[in-house]
Amino acid sequence: MKLAKQLRLLLLGAPGSGKGTQTSRLVKAFPTLNSLSSGDILRAEVARGTPLGLQASKLIEEGKLVPDETMVGVIKNHLLENDWLNGDSSWLLDGFPRTGAQAKDLDKVLHENRADINLVVELDVDQKKILERVEARWIHPASGRVYNLDYNPPKEPYRDDETGEKLEKRKDDTAEVFGKRLDKYNEEISSLREYYSKKGILHPVAGETSDIIFPKIKKLIEEKFGTASEGSS
Ligand code: G5P
Ligand code: MG
């Protein structure tokens, strides 16, 4: 489906709430929508052993946040490199911003480029249920594709559906680190909620599973941004 207006969307949600899962489904449903995941970007830097990767790897493994200034610079560079820092592109950010300071700094950069955020979706999932999700998660690091042994298992056990490459566990998907990540999320989310609800663009979307949440987000986007059939202007 083609969007009638450019969409610049933030996906907020606790660790394991399904941000990555919704991102994959949304980019499939709306092919002009691009996506950036701050966690995937950082994990790629860790895998490449870059200076940022070295800095981030310890923080990620301890369930701590990478400093705001570093993160804002990373996302800004990715938007620039992809030529998305303008009013003509549609994209969604998964996992960024996650502090009030990141949100304000991002807005400054976007506003200067006439690319203000126009929708923020907060995934509202029962936090008691998500530890078991991340314990059963396996990822394909090169693409960011996410699997779950119970919910969406790979076609071949522990192998990526598209490349056949081996899947890996994330080092921060242990009960101990997950607890720290969740605490950090709960500490930061109220300032983000307040910030975006004052702007009138925050939409919490609740559901027990990602299958229930996805059609609600899709409908919200269709209502607010309209759709045009492929090929029409
Ligand atoms: P990340 O990578 O952004 P988190 O903690 O925010 O990590 P995470 O863990 O990636 O978020 P998610 O993307 O919200 O979770 O969830 P997901 O992967 O889609 O789903 C989780 C699992 O559940 C998967 O196995 C999926 O298949 C399954 N699943 C989905 N839906 C359902 C369902 O309905 N039912 C069931 N049973 N299963 C389901 O950030 C990692 C680290 O990077 C740093 C931080 O250190 C952070 O901890 N970082 C930043 N630091 C500072 N600022 C930032 N902006 C940063 N961004 C990242
Ligand atoms: Mg994710």
C-alpha cells in the first residue's frame, strides 16, 4: 500500500514488546516506508569492532544506555547517509529516542530539515509476559531479522529463513540483563510520553500479542496518512 502523505513515525515500547516485529510488518505493508533500528545499528557496530561498537558493547551487555549525544549523532548520520533527512521521505525509528534529551535533540535536527515527527506509537504490552519472549528470541545479526522459538520459529531450526545462515542469541537477552533494561525503560518512558502527548502525536496501542497490535497500527496509519494505489500521484 502506498502512503498518500510522508510518515515519520517513532515506535516506543519496552524491551521485547515487539518493536522489531512491528517494524518488519509495517515496511512490508507500506513499501515506501523505510526503517532504522538503533539496537540493530549498534549491534552491527559491535560486530565490526568499530570504536562506537567497543563503547556500546559493554553498555548493551549491562543493560545500560549508550550516551545521548553519541546516539543522536549516530541516528542523524544514518538519516543523512540514506538521504532521509528531508520532508520527502517516509521512515520509522525503532528504539530511538529513549530519553527526553534524545527526543529534544532529534526534534531540533528534524525541524531544521522540515522533517518533524508526525506519529508516535507506544506499544502497550503486559510486561509480565515479555521475559519469556526474549528468552526464546533468536536473531539474524546481519539483517536484524528476529525469530522466536514459540511465536515465529525459523523454517529450519536456528537458521535464517532467507540466507540459511546461523541464528544467534543476543547477549542482553538473559533474565538478569532484561530486568535492568526494563527498569531503565520504565524510568525514562514517562518523560517521553509527556513530551509527545503535549505535541498531540502520541498513540498508545495495546494488545496481548503482536498479531492483535499490528492491524491497529496499520489502521491508524491509513486513517492519518491515507493511502493511494500504486502508480497514482
Ligand atoms: P534494542 O535492540 O532497541 P530493546 O530492549 O529496546 O532493544 P528489543 O529487545 O529489541 O528492544 P523489541 O524489538 O521491542 O525488543 O521486540 P521484538 O524483537 O520484536 O520481539 C521480542 C521477541 O518476542 C522476538 O523473539 C519476537 O519474535 C517475539 N514476539 C513478538 N511478538 C510476540 C507475541 O505476540 N507473542 C510472543 N510469544 N512472542 C512475540 O536496544 C538494545 C540496547 O542497545 C542500546 C541499549 O544498550 C539497549 O539496551 N540502545 C540504546 N542506548 C541508548 N539510546 C538508544 N536510543 C538506544 N537504542 C539502543
Ligand atoms: Mg528490537
